[in-house]
Amino acid sequence: MSVARQVVVEADGGSRGNPGPAGYGAVVIDPATGEPLAEAAEYIGVATNNVAEYRGLIAGLTAAKALFPDAGEALRVHVRMDSKLVVEQMSGRWKIKHPDMKPLAARAAAILPPSSVTYEWIPRAQNKHADRLANEAMDAGRDGRQWEASASTAALDAPSARTPGTPSPVQGPPGDQAAGAARARAALAAARGAAAPAADALFSLAEEPVEAPLAEEPVESGGEPTDAHPAPQQPAGTPQTGWGAAPDLGAPATLVLLRHGETALTPEKRFSGSGGTDPELSAVGRGQAERAAGHFAALGTVQEIVSSPLRRCRETAAAVAARLGLDVRIDESLRETDFGAWEGLTFGEVRERYGDDLTAWLASPDTAPTGGGESFAEVAERVAAARDRLVARYAGRTVLLVTHVTPIKTFVRLALGAPPEALFRMELSAASISTVAYYADGNASVRLLNDTSHLR
């Protein structure tokens, strides 16, 4: 009779572009000691997140079976992944409808007897080892080589949560900020010996934020992840401020905000919004876009690109995307303010023609420009909604947003909790870079504003 053997498999997959350059990682762990027994990773070319995640699962199960080839049905494998889709489908709770997923799921199910494998969803922050392996594989593919185990440093990211005796994490769907805030409050209470304060921390300007519940079964997509980016949830408690003891909330969603390069209107300081002529980049602007592209290529941190639909942003985003090998997703909410009848005019010309309207606009964020343009309050509402979607979709990732003056200033203003008049107190140059990071407990951190060092 075979001796029962138990192992844990942690697996992950990713795609830089979705679909885009993709890779997976998997690690087999001794549950008694937390030590890694085997690692696997591979660059798989262009694929979606979902395909990469299933490939990671297959590699992990295959590695576990290879470690104990004679164990047979005595081998017990507990799979831990931050892919809600894979966990729910392989557990039999969600149907598999997408044609690309069916053969992968069948292949995974055939590696070991179904009774030998159990599945658990874990937060991304607790899947660091497999995530690092997947990113190492994608980095290798970017450099034209395959991942090598001897060069891996992924084990350095092995979370302390693996060690015996650690309490089970608070459960919740991927990206569930309520669950993340509950973990944060519990850790803070233990550290301080008192309960953390409970209060609503609203992420948007709306008086009553609309709760978007998770779908009972997400729609599978060949081009967009369906499991790791659920509808945004409102935090269940006030974000921590100050320098108190803080729990590890995992990697934030980092929004890198790139203003588009110059157009012919930029040096003349003319109002150029979403209701005007939609100008293209000038020769200077194209040069700025190329320098920004070189900067991001050297950093190697951007994983996704999202752009305003306006031409000057799409051209800037295309220059960066060409250097990084990524696709560009268009988001209508990132467009510039509609300046109505002021489009194409200088500030002085607007004062001459529409002096009273300009005075009212400067005095109140609820006042729209002459001729049916957008107020800053209206812009703030759509930018806040876009932020919530993006933070949920790109949890733990770095995404480049190519957009305009008003949206970028609004991202920063909301992150700081500053009043609307703060928009008039920020300088934002063409092709400048600003950065805001968003954590699972609802905290936002402004890390950079109006950086133009890459243009010099």
C-alpha cells in the first residue's frame, strides 16, 4: 500500500497585453516545512491571461506527479491560485464555455485523479513565488531566451504565510477590497491591542457609490482576463493614515499617468479638449513620445497600456507600445474635458469674449464652459469611475495611462483628497509623467508629479 503524500501547488500565469507576450510559473511546496520542492516556468509566446494561468496549473500538477511517480492515488495535491476563474472552473462550480479553455481544463484534469486534487483561491499577495516565476519567464521571452531554473530568484519572494501555524487568510473574491480591508483591520488591531476604527471610505465623488456585484459566472474572453479583475468593491473601513504598523497588502495597482506630447495648439496655450479639432502630434510632440517610449523601455515596469481615444494620446501611446511590444486599450473616460465654445481659443481670448462665463467657471467646479462643455465636477465623476475600474482590473500591476491635463490632475487631486481648486495649482507639462499607486485597503499614494527628466 502506498504511503500518502501531500504537496501544495501554487501556480500563476500572465500576459503583457492580453493577448500579448505571456508566461506561467508554478511551484510545488512541502506543506509541512513550506520549502519549495520543484519549480516550473515557461515563456509561451502570445496568449491571454486565462490561457497562461491554465498552463501554469498544468505545469504545477505535472511537476507534482513527477516528484512522486509511484504514489498513485495516495498523492494529494492542494492547488492554490489567485485566478478565481481557474479555481472555480476546476472545482466544478463554474461552467467552461470558452473553446480555448476547454482543452486546457481537460488536460489539467487528466494529470491526476480528480479525487486527489483540491483547489483554493488565494489573494495575489500570497502567490508571490509563482507570480515571480511567471514574470521571470515573460522577461526571458522579451529578451529572446527561455527561463532557466538556475537563474531564478523567485524563491526569495516565498511568502511567510506558508509556514505552519499561520492562520488562514480572510476569504473573498479576487480583488475584493472589503476582504483586504478586513485583513488590514485585524492585523492593526492585533498590533495596537485595540479595534481599528470603522467608517466608510468612498472612492468616488458620487454621493452614493453604486455597488457592482460579482457575476455568478464571469464571461470568458479570449482577449481580457475574466477572473482577476472583478467589479470594484468599496472598502469596508477607513484607510490607514500615518506611520502605524501596517499589514502587507500586496503590490498596489500602479497608474503611470503620461500626458500626450505637444500638438500645434500646446505651445500657444489654447484650450484643446474633446470637443475641438482633435489635433495630431507636432514634430516636437512625436519626438517627446519617442523619448517617453525609450524611458519606459529602459524601466521595463509597464505591463499594460490604456489610452484616451483622442488622436494625440493614441499617437503617443502607439510610440510607447511599439517599444514595449504591448497592445493599447482605449478608454473613453480618459478623454480631455469638452471646453465647448472655448475650444481653440487662448485664455485671453476667452476672457475677452466670454468674461462672465470664465469668471463663473474659475469660481465653481460645477460650472461648464460656454456652449455646453463639461464642468470639472462632471469630469471628476467619469475619471473616478475609470479609476475604480482600472484599479480593480489591474490589481497588483503597473498600467500606463496616456491621457490629458485635466484627467491627470483629477487622478492626483482625488488621491490627495484635495479640493477642486487644486486643479489650478498643478503644473503639467507635455509628455510629463505622474504616478499614483492604489492599495487594497483603499489608500492611494502619489509617487510622482510632472516628471520631465526623460525629455532632457
